[in-house]
Amino acid sequence: MTSSANISVDPLMMDLFRVELENNTRTLESGLVTAERDQTPERIEPLMRAAHSIKGAARIVGLNSAVTLAHAMEDVLSAAQHGKMPLTADAVDSLLKGNDFFASLARLEISELIAALEKGTDEIQSLSGQLRALLSVPSEVRRETGAAKPAVEAKPKDSASAVTAETPDFSASIVKSVHDGSAADVSQAADTCPAVPAMQTVSRSGAAQDKAEGGLVRVRSENMNRLMALAGECLVQAQSVKTVYQNLLGMKRDIVELEKPLRLFSEDQMKNQDGERDANLGETLTRVAYFEQTVSQEIIRFERFSRRLEHLAHRLYNEVISSRMVPFSNGLHGFSRMVRDMARETGKQIRFEIAGSTTPVDRDILEKLEAPLSHLIRNAIDHGMETPGERIAAGKPAEGTITLEARHIAGMLNISLSDDGCGINPEDLRGKVVEKGYVSSEMAGSLSRAELFEFLFLPGFSTARDVTEISGRGVGLDVVFNMAHEVGGTVRVDSESGRGSRFQLQLPLTLSVLRTLLLSIDSEPYALPLSRIDRVLSLAPAEILEIEDRQYCTLDGENIGILSARQLFQLPPASGPADHINVVMISDRLNRYGLVVDHVIGEENLVVRPLDSRLGKVPNVSAGAILDDGSPVVIFDADDLVRSIHQLLTTGKLQKIGKEGPAVKAEKKRVLIVDDSLTVREVERRLLETAGYEVVTAVDGVDGWNILTAQSFDLLISDVDMPRMNGIDLVRTVKADPVLKEVPVMIVSYKDREEDRLRGLEAGANYYLTKGSFHDESLLTAVHDLIGGP
């Protein structure tokens, strides 16, 4: 075994070796899980080639211990490809262990990598021995314990020997180039090396990956973001040229209008002077006519130029957008392996299917999807899928299926994860909701299926009877919901007891561009994400109904409360009655409202420009953008809008739509809730508003402090663990302020240790309530003790 002290380290070659490990270990991990079920030579060959590539790369950099392990893996895969042995579950386990070892090396620095190889000598020898032992098992035993022999034999020309025969020359050329010159020489040597014989038949995913990775260039994410911003700026500026074009047309019209009185004056002068005309006047008319003709020609040239410029800007913008999109499969590395390992661990038989693996997904969104999808898959395996015996007893096949699908629908990315397991029992869930104290048994009985399933996304909520190492702590679905909300999407669940569950995420195609509906309110444009709009209606004034001083309209048999956007944003009321009323329907998970706007301008794709973080969370606003004419536009936060509408409809005195008159708010005690969990904020807000208090919410300590300093409140309720400013620091800041120090503060947190409670009280909190013991009465009692009734 080679000692690390004897290895001559070439940084460039070691870096190339790590890249080689990263690419080939991904191929091996996903391919081995697939090949365990489909052991055709076409499935196994790319795996053998990956192992062979690792072996060749390790030999080039002089890591003989890595060569030993990779060679043992290659021998097993070669034997499986030629039908000499099956890839049993034990064989795949051993190959995956070897692959895990190489994957761990790819994540290390160069100095750490060599040390890890030296330290892992015993592990390498053990793994290599396990793999060689698989080759020594008699064929009769293999047939009895393994999978059936593949039906298709690989041709000799596609075998590992054909690959190996051409590799030494390539290795030698690479080594010579590295020691003789620059990285460019290495690239040239690689380009002139003998080509490895291509597979006659490969899997679709393998072929697509090989084709896609052939021309990959690594670019830093911040560079891509800057390029995206510049492309957006270019498009906006190109489209703003239309305004210049319209101005030039106006100038041409002005010249024509100027020429008319001059010509009339000239004609009058000629009549008065017996047909003679002043020479200067004649010259002026000639010059004006020439100027008009010249401007007309330049306008034509400018119009052609502006069309070409806008076309090129659109092409540039679309190319940059495309460069941000990657196949959905790029974010699925490790999921097949995870399903296989967890299925074996739990004693279940599970087939994991992926549909739409080539669906383009924004890189930033794909990065955010890994944790939510992992939680959903783990929950499906641990809670959703039954054991083979249970499935057979229920009349199902022993093997269950989990399907992950991605596709584009109506300009949105739709991702669904479904299983054919036991599903969610609505009555069990209803009982759990009551047991946790979220609602009373009477209220729980009236909840619809959709409303009932929304409780699954509460932080800490779990229907699992036992907590395992896999799941059951109630943190997974909260992560899923928060991720979807963060990118402006939604998540819904549907389940049928005994037949399975389906979780569906609807997300924007990209975080850089947003499809919006432009609205006009008090002659100013505003944008609302199109994905959050249910309907847009044009109603006659007679269709606006009124009950108990609240206005509403009827849609699909449902009474929907409506509110004027002018009142919501404290703008002057519209003057006089309107012939028709424009209503935009928006909703969150439980509420649906209509927002009355002055005009609906139309759809528009906007390049999103985040607000400066120093502003904190601006109420009802998520971002900004620039329109084609260069004017700025505010992009509404749909969830904030729904909450603001709900709050005004339930606590304020409303002005009648189409009538003048300022809105007067009811004087109720005001409570500020600060919590980074949307679900917790919503539960606390609904509870307090039902009790009669006026409630405002904030997403973290900074947002809460900004709201506290701008408005007056009777009580502050805060979480502890929040981004930017935690609850303890917020309480200390409030109590140190000479104006706000008298405001009572209640902390509501999951931390239930005595030292946590004392820490909160020492910071200045007047009350400390744990979420673990949280229920309706406890919160209302605490609020009443601090500030009395509403």
C-alpha cells in the first residue's frame, strides 16, 4: 500500500481527480440502485465505465490504494455485465460502500484526501476483499441467492477490456502534459486521446447526462445572478426605446404643424405683394420641408434599429434564463439510494419512480427542493408505506410505489410526490388536532378535508405514534410549507385512507422572472403574482351585496368578502360611482377575498428586484420591478394582502365601494405577534382575532421592531428562535426603549426548560408560555391577564 509520504502531489492533477470522483460517483450511486432491478448489460456498462474511470484517474495521480478498490468494483460490475454473477442486494451494498468511500474523498481538500486514503487503508482492504469474495462464490450459489441472469449478453467489443486497452496512452499523455506545461496542454492531450468505444444501447437518463455534461462550464452563482440582472436591465432599456420612438413621432407632428402657418403666411404675403415672396421666408420654408423629410427618414431607421435591439435583448434575456435552468434530475442525486436503504432498514419493498426527470427547473429553486423532498420521501416510507405482509393482507401487491413527478403547467412548476400506501385517516387526524388543543371537538367536526390536512403543516405536529430515527418528530412538513411559501408557491396534500397520499407543490418556474397581473390603483401601477390570483371579475354595482355593514359578492355559490384597495392602502376614495367594479380574487390556504381595483391593465413578465434588506419586511409588499417604460412598480405579497384584508374586514369600519368617506377603525386592543413560522402566526392570529383583539404580525425580530416603532400596541407576543434578531434580543431592545418599555411582552416558544424560561423572564418578558403546552385557553388566559379583554 502506498504511503502518503511517498505520493508526489500535483495540485492540478489532484483537483482533476476530485472532479472525476464527483462525476463518476454520482453515476454509480444512481445507476447501482437502478441496476439492482434491471440487470441488463446496457444498464451495467456505464457503471463499469465509471469505476474504470476512477481507477484510471487514481493511477494517474499515484493513489494505488484507490486503484485497488476501484479495480475490485470494476471486476464485479464486469462479471455482472457478462452474466457471470447477479447483482444481489449484498453485492449492491458492497459496491455502494465503495462508492461512498470515493464520494467522501471528492469532498476533501487535497491534503486531507491523501491523509484519508492513508487512514482508510484497512477499510479499503476490507471492501476490496468483500468485492473479491463475491467473484469467488460458485455460480450455482449465485443463481440461488441472486437475481436472474441478464437476458442480453454484452458484445466483447463493448467489454471492460476494450475500454482498458485504450486508456494507458491517454493516461500517459495527460501525465506528460502536466509535468511539461500548462493546463491547456492537459486539455489538448485529453482532446487528442483515443476515443472510448461508445455503448450500443444506454439508458435514456445516462445518454442524456453524457450529452449534457459534454460541454459543461462551471460558473459562480453570483456571476450568474449579475448576468441575469444585466440581461434584465438590457431588456428593460431596449423596451424603453419605444418611448423615444413615440417622442420622435411627436416631433415630426410638431414640425408639420409648424410648417402649416408658415406656408399660409407665405401665401398671404404673396397676395399682398403681387405674387412676390420674401426670400428669407422662402428659404425658411425650404429648410423646414427638408428637416421634415430628414426626420421622417431617421425615424424609419430608428424604428428598424429599435426592433433589432429589442429582438436581440429578448434573445439575450431568454438565453440567460435558459442557462439558469437545469434538468429536474440534477437535484435528485441520492434519492434513489435513500429509498433503497430505508426500505431495507424498515423491511419494506418499495419501487421509486421518477417522471419528468428532464423538466427544466431554476437552479435556485432546485437547490431549495432537496430538503423538502427528502422529508416527504422519508415520511412516505416510514408512515405511508406498509410492510409486504400488510399490503398483501389489504389486497395490494407486496411492493409499494413512490412516484416523484415534475412538469410545467400553466407557467408554473408542479412537483408531486405520491404513494400507494395506507394514506391518512381523516378521523385519526381530527382526533389528533383536538388532542393537541388546536381546536375544540365541535370545531374539528365541522372542518373540511382540505382544512383538516392543513394542520399537517403546523410546526411540531405529527400523526406518528412512535418517533423513529427516520421521522415522527413533526418537523418535516413544516419545512416543506416554509420552502414553498418562501419562493411564492403553494403546497397541498390529498389523501385517501387505505389508498395512499399525494403532496403537490406549485412553484414559480424561476425566481428571477415573475408572471404578474398589472393593476391600477389611484393612477399608479401595481403587480400581483398571477399564480396567486383565483379569478378576475367585472361586476355591476348591483352585484355588490351587503350584510351587517360588510360588502360581498357571490361566486360559485360562495359569499366572498370584498374590500377597496384604496381603503386598504389608505388612499383617497374614488370619486363618484363606477359603471363596473373590477374585483381580483385572491386567497391563502383557508381564506378567499376580493380586492377592488380601479383598472386591470394586463399580464406582464417582470424581472424581480428584491427590496433592500435594511427596510425589513414592508407590509403587503414582496419586491419591486421596472416596467417597459422605465417606471417602477411594486409587487404585492399575496399572503400579506389576504391577512390585511381579513384584519380590516373583521376589525375596521369599512367605506362603501364607490362612495366617498374615510375609513374609521374600531378602537380595540392591539397585539403584535412576532414569529418566523407562518403557521404559528396564523393560528395565534386567528385565535386572538376571534376573541376580539386587533392583531398585526411580523416575520422576525427586525420586522417586529420596525412595526413597533411605527405603530402603537397593547401587547407584544414573540417567539425566541428567529432569523436576523431573535426573541430575547427583541425583548431586551423593547425594554431598553424609553417609549416602548411599558408594553407587556409574552414569549411563546418550544423551549420548555427552566433555564430557557428564566432567560426570557430576565430579558424583560412578563409571561413565558411554551408551545408544547399551547392551547386556546392558555394563550387567551395569558393575554387577558396581561392586558384584559379586547
